[in-house]
Amino acid sequence: MQIRFFATIRECTGETEIRWDEPTATLGELLRALSARYGPAFRRWVLDQDDLGKMVLVVINGHDSRHQGGINARLRPGDSVAIFPAIAGGRVWLRSGGRWTDYPRYPCSRS
């Protein structure tokens, strides 16, 4: 599986693209495994508790994952996955905190 990271997500990973050879049946499994690899800043972007994060767009083979089952979207070894931050800005609802928050501008800053 080919995984590409864009914009702020790329800052979290320090990588543009990786090849993923570990068996991963669903998008949720993949995002949890990537979160373990890249740490809490990456996890805050891609996951909201056990659901797909509100501040991320994940595209599987050119199609929005939200239209393929979201966190439960099925993955195959030859798939191409692209992970983008939501770019619109504004405010998002965080289920984990039960509150509105401003869209983060620099959540992966290393300073």
C-alpha cells in the first residue's frame, strides 16, 4: 500500500510518502498503526476517539474515505492512501472534549 502525506500532516510525519506492507484490513487499523508510529500530534489530526478526525481528509484510490465507510473503509495491499489536513479553517467540534475549538494552525510545530 502506498501512503502519501500532505501539508501539515507531512510536518507531523517528516515524510512525503511511505510504502506500507503490514497487513491492515481497515482505514481505522491503518490510522491507529500510523499514530503509534508518528505520535500524538499525528493522532490528533487523524482520529477523534475511535472515529475519523474532523480535521482530516483521507482519500483511498482517489475517493473520499467518508463515502467508502469512513473509519471502517476496507483496504487492500495495492491501495493508494492520501492523507490531507482540512484546509478550510474555522471551528470544529471535538467529541473527546465535548467542545468547539479553533482549527489548529501549527499542531506539528517542532519549536
